[in-house]
Amino acid sequence: MTLLYWLGLSAIALAVFLVMEAVAWAAHKYIMHGWGWGWHKSHHEEREGAFEKNDLYAVVFSGLAIALFVVAGLGHPIVGAIATGITLYGAFYFIVHDGLVHQRWPFRAIPHRGYAKRLVQAHRLHHAVEGKDGCVSFGFLYAPPVDKLRSDLKRAGTVASEQAERRRAANPVDRAGATLH
């Protein structure tokens, strides 16, 4: 096995790592905020304890990577490079999303500038919407500019309508206009 061979496998792993952001974006938008909302909903609610139902997605994706490593062990090194790229993405996801963005670690690091700050702000804007619809910023390691996300949220009106609904629920009025308390 030559250096060129190993460089080729490394290039495949890197390419898969980069492609995984698009895969994760699509999975987040169309699965987690679609038919898979039952698991992901826990991620948009206050967490009790160390785990949430949404963590089952990590188990599923890890299982896929493990299966690919098993296939690689049967003599398919390209599949191993793919599994490596997926695993590296998962590690970065764990560090950046669970650690930095959601502070699920025992130590706290709050970014005050640059890429990390933008990533945290974008994800907070994603969580500004209560339900599964009307969210912005579905990526995990890439975040669109925060001003664009704010504009998208404002244009959709989801946050404003949710706030109005909370106000109505907190201050119900009967049809005659009298407050019901």
C-alpha cells in the first residue's frame, strides 16, 4: 500500500465528511422535522437528565458507521474511508453541536466572536420556533448569516404567531370582550 493509496483513502474520508453536512441538513429538515419528529421533539424541549429521545438518532447513525466498518474489515477499504468520514462528522457534531451549542458538557465555553458565535446564534434561532414547522438553519457545522436567518424568521411570521398565541392563552377573552379569569 503506497502513500498515494492512503492519500486517496484520506481524500475519500474528507469528501464524505464534507458531504455529511448536506446529508445532516437534509435529515434534520426532512426527517427530524418531518416524520421523525417524535424523537427530535425532545431536542426542542427542556431536557431532564443527561439524555433525550433525540439521542436515538446518534445511535442509529453510529450503528450505520459500525456496519460500514464491519464491511471494510471484510476487505473493502473504500467503505472504511466512507465510514471514517461519517465517524469524523459524528465526532465534530458531538463536540460542536452537543458541546458548544447546547452546553451538554460539564464545562462551559461561550463564544463571543467569529464562526463559533455565528453557529451558536444560528442554532438558537432554529430553536426560536416551538414546533417542527417554520424553523431556520438546519445545518450542524455550517450556519447561514444570522441576519438572513432573522429575516427569514420574521418573513415567515412563525415566532410572532406563536408569541401571540401564548399571549391569548395567558389572557383568554370571551366573545363579548370580557377577560375570563
